Amino acid sequence: MMQPKYPAGLMWFRRDLRLFDNATLHTALSQCAQVHCVFVFDKAILDALPRADRRVEFIWESVYELNSALQACANSPSAGLIVCHAVAQEAIPELAAQLQVQAVFAGRDYEPLPLRRDSVVQAALAQAGRAFITCKDHVVFEQREILTQSGTPYGVFTPYKNNWLARVTPKDLATHAVTPLADHLSPLPAGLRLPLPSLHALGFEPTNLSQLRIPTGETGGQSLLESFFERMDDYHATRDFPAVKGPSYLGVHLRFGTVSIRQLASLAFQRQATGSQGAAVWLSELIWRDFYAAILANFPHVTHGAFKPEYDAIQWEQGPEAEALFKAWCDGQTGYPLVDAAMMQLNQTGYMHNRLRMVAGSFLVKDLGLDWRWGERYFAEKLNDFDLSANNGGWQWVASSGCDAQPYFRIFNPISQSEKFDPQGKFIRRYLPQLGRLSNKAIHAPWLAKPIELQAAGITLGTDYPNPVVQHDQARVKTLARYAAVKKTTLPQ
């Protein structure tokens, strides 16, 4: 066996709250004789969040489980996590000095704020003669690993996907075993054997996370994966219907690393090999995730403007009327049931079905004429699975300003989308119960229903449910003109 490179190291858990197939923990245990483990509830991130935030509660529950898993893995109650509530870029160098480690290990991040934080940590550690080693764990391929023949990053998904599929090998998806190296896990120093801070001690309140039955931690991720595996073959046929149990619901687990992207991709490959169309489509969705992460890494300007800079010249609606329209959208009060039900789902649960993210996003941008960045910020605040690269990529897709985006002249009709993907109105009825007595036909556009039907359903438009805040056909004309002014092109007939 090779002699460890470092006598002692510090594993900094971040977006990888699991033991199974944890590339960074595996690397730390392989390179160090003794490994301490830490998680920081980072005040630089948490202080700006609302006091009732499901994501913080999800992380707290997952960290609690991770601590127990580390103790079990080390077969010692004195092992486990050092948990800090501090500013991470200050706490990590201080803890590294206190523990006298020679190296700190962390999963690589690609977002601007974490990159700046990591730069500060690396500089502080280097000044003290300590290494800062980051590992790829959150994606299969990162940054500039997948390039065009001319050596430039891709801006279109399909050729990126084809190259991804051509490049991937079993080694890329191999499991990074932790258990065989568990004897390198260090007991906690006596002064750091502290109970995990409560949610209240962190300054947060409990949410409806448990009532929503969102499973947390590594065990929660595995239970969802096992459930999805049974219906993966039908994913291609079910994924667009919000009233059907079609998706994997693993988004939040991918976001916080309570499940391994390599494990998911491996399972998708295995099922695809049996001829499963559902698995092939799901694998494509996982590749989209890598694609958007690569876009963020290679084109960081997308965090503050359009991927295609000419779209920054679009004149969006502004002023009090625009702000009122935005509030109606946020509150699920647009008068378009599928859009409103989608926003109610988001506000009540922190989740929104992927098809509805496209529909609600398109409505904000192309029906209301509002800046896509308004919607991006709102989703960033509300989504349990908020991930900067995917959220930005999705919003730029609906705004037609991003890579491989929806062409600007293709505008979702919220009524036909509703009729196609929620034909019986089951999803709408769940989140807009006041419309429950309308017929399957009328529920998609209540203002078009006959007065006698509205009366029979107990609905007074403008009182029980709003009238449409815009007329789709008129809004479509305005949007085509808005975009054409930028594109300087002849509109399609």
C-alpha cells in the first residue's frame, strides 16, 4: 500500500452530502493518513435567505444523517462531522490551522460566488503552507472537458451530447469507494465534539418539508431512485404530464449531492442498453445538466446578461404596471389556470414540474413582456433544487437568449399547453380547487366558459378567480415586434 501523501487532511463537505461514491472524500482518504470532516453552515449564504427556507431544513436534515453515517462508517461514535455556523472562507483556514492539517479537500464548484470564496480560502491556506485540493464530483464532465473539434466550448446541446456520449467511459462513471478507507477517518478532537446546532440555533424556522414528505439525506435520495427505477422505462411518455408521477424528483438531491450523478448516469446507461426509450431520454436530461454547468463555467457572463449579447438590447416592460403583472405571476393570479397552478405548486412546495417551468417562464417573458431575470431571481428564491447553471439555462431557453434556445417566434400558448398536458385538469384542480367544478374543457380557459357554466361551478370571475391579465394573441404580437426590433429580421408569416 502506498504511503499517504499527507499525515492529516480536512474534508470540507459542500454539495456532496453523502458517503456513497463521494469522489472528494475518497481522494482525501486515499491521500491522508487521518481525515477530519467538516460542514459549514455558511453565514455568507444563509444570512440573505428567508427565515423559513426548505433548502436549509433539507441541508440540516441531510447533515444530521451524514454525521451518523460517518460515525457508522468509522465504527466510532467519536468520529463524525465538525459542524460550524460561521463565514466559511474564514472558518476553514482557521480550522485547518487548529487541526494542523496539511491539506483541505473540497468538491469543485463552478458558480461565481463559490469560486471567489474558494480563491480566498486557497490563498489563506497557501500562506500557511497548506494545500487546497478540489475534486470533480458534481458533474460527469466539467469545464473544458467536452470541446468542439476547433477546441472551443459548445453552445449547442445536441453536438455536445453526441460528444459526451462518445467520450464517456466506464472509468468516468466508476464508483469512488469510501468504506475500504474508513480507518483513515479521524476521531473528533475533544474540543470539537459538539452537538449539531439546531435549526433554531442557525436562525431558521421549520418549514412544511416533512408534511410534503420530501425525503432528505442519502437514504432519501436512494429511496427516490429506487422508486423511479421502477418507472424509468416510461419516462419519455410520462415526463410532460404534471398530474402523472413521471419525473424522478431527484433534483434537490442532485443539487446538494445526496445522490451521485455517476450512479444515476450508470443506471440510465444500463437501462438504455436494454432498449429503454425512457432511460435514453432521462440520460439526455442528465447530460443537459452537465451542459449548463459547462456553459456557466465557460461563459460566466450569463449570470448577469444574455448568452447571446444582442438580446440584452430587448426593451422589457417597466414601471408600476409591469410590477403589478409580475406580482400577479408570482402569486398565481394571472387568470391562466395552468400558469397559476404551476406558481401555486412552486409557492406551496418549492417544486415545479419541468414542463411547467417552461410554460410559466414563457408566459412571464413572452405574454407579460417582463425581463427573464425577474423570473430567474424568483425561482432562485423559491426552488428547492435551485441550481444557478440549470436555472439560468432554463430561463434563457424560454427567453430565446440562451444557448440552443427556443426560437423567439415560438411562443407557448398557455391554453393549448394546458389542454395537451393536463387534459382532464387534474393538476389544475389540485392547486386551484376553486375551479374544481368546471368541466374538463372549461377549466383551461374559464373566461371562455358560458355564464351558466360558471354559475353552476360557483365561480364569479374577478372574485373567485381572476380574469386574464393579458390576452395571449395580443401579447404574442407585441413579443414578436419586441424581438424583431433586436433581431432586425423579417418575421415569419
